[in-house]
Amino acid sequence: MPQSKADIRRRIRALRDAAPAGLRAEWSARICAKAMALPAYRLAQTIHIFLSIQSEVDTHAIIAHALACGKRVVVPIFVKGSEETPCAQITSLNPGAFDFGKWDLRAPKVLQPVSPDEIDLAFVPLVAFACLAPGCGPLQEKSSARVARIGYGIGFYDRFLKRVRAGAPKIGLAFELQRVEAIPIEHFDVLLDGVITEASECLPSLG
């Protein structure tokens, strides 16, 4: 019997949490380097990226590099109990520029809203993923690549990604241990264009 999303979420979060912090840091460095080498990243003027929490891929290196390169960096703003999916620009990683909420979620103290249709490239967090493209595997590039993801069960990114500009690549960042064979897909789920892990890539042609 196929596993439910809740079962997959619980199992993969436990695996991710159990990975030694030093290994996660090493894997994160590899993932960030691959992400910054993407032609789509180099060309993007406005990138969306998540501020890592808990045992997620550490995105600090991408954010610092993007800011240093003069890119506009946009992060999600989670509004509890709301269907809204706003995002806002950040100009620094200084802890003093953020308010810290539950689960170490950070929000800029000074909100500079950005419309999702201005985003050129979106890096997306996830708990688990399954690559749906036939033959998609380690270090392969497939123009038909599509990736199913499981998030934290709130639905923020399914709603948010529907508002991102059509044609803007939506790429998951995850550890290889978060890969699963199959994920139940529902009508409201938004597929990603690709995913980058420390060991493999499942990417479309991102020009």
C-alpha cells in the first residue's frame, strides 16, 4: 500500500534530522555551489529563496552571493491562518534585520513587498521529493524534468508557486536522503521544474 504524505513527511524529516550537522553543512555547500552555477541563476535579476530552518539545506551561501552580485533577493512571508502568500525583499543577512518567530521562522523587520510575478527564479524548500521524468537520475539533464514535492503540510508553496511568473524556473533544494520513489499527487499540488541535491541533479534546460 502506498505511503500517505503524512507518513512520508514523518519518515523523511526523521532521516534528515538524524543526519550529522557537519555532513548537512558539507552537503549544503555542494548544493549551493551547483545552484549558483546554473545559467538561470546567473541570468536572474530577482530570485526567491527560503531562509533555512531546522535541518533544511542551508541557503546562506546563495543569499550572500546573490546580495553581493546585486541581485534582488526575495523571501517568503508566512501569515498564520491566511491564504495570502506574500514575499518581500531582503538586503542583509544580519540577524538584527529580522524578527524571529515560531520554529525560527524569520521575517524582515522592514517589509519591502515584491510581486511574485517579478521573480525570475525560485528556489524551493521541501521535505521529500520524487523525480517524475523518465530516466532522470544522477547528473542528468532532462528538458521534461518534473519533480513532485512534499512540504510541511501547510500548502503555502502550492499557493505561492501558482503566482510566480510563468516560465520562471522553480527548483527544489534538498539532500539526497529526501528522495523517495513516489509521492501521491493531488489536484492542488504544484510540480517543480527540477531539484538539486549534493549527489544528483534532475533539471530541465534552464538556459
